[in-house]
Amino acid sequence: MATEERKPFLLRIPPDLWKELERWAEVELRSVNGQIEYVLRQAADKRKRTQHREK
């Protein structure tokens, strides 16, 4: 099984936001990294749908 390559990067966020992401990720049974990826993917998909309708 081939593994999907991922681009590593450093993200600096305030401690209060980190704690919120930890709580949210725990509720949804994800790691914080997985939760951030999920949220970003949802936002990107929403943006694509919005751009498609505007054309």
C-alpha cells in the first residue's frame, strides 16, 4: 500500500486555540493534527463550491 506524501510545516498558534483544538479533536476522536487537516479540508471544499457557483 503506497503512503500519501504530506508536506510538513510549522504552525504557531496561541495556547488558548491549541486547547480548544485539543478538546474538539478529542470529541471527534482525532489527533490535533488530524483535526486541523479536517477543518482546513472542509474550508477548502466550501471555497471550491462557492467559487464554482459564482462562475
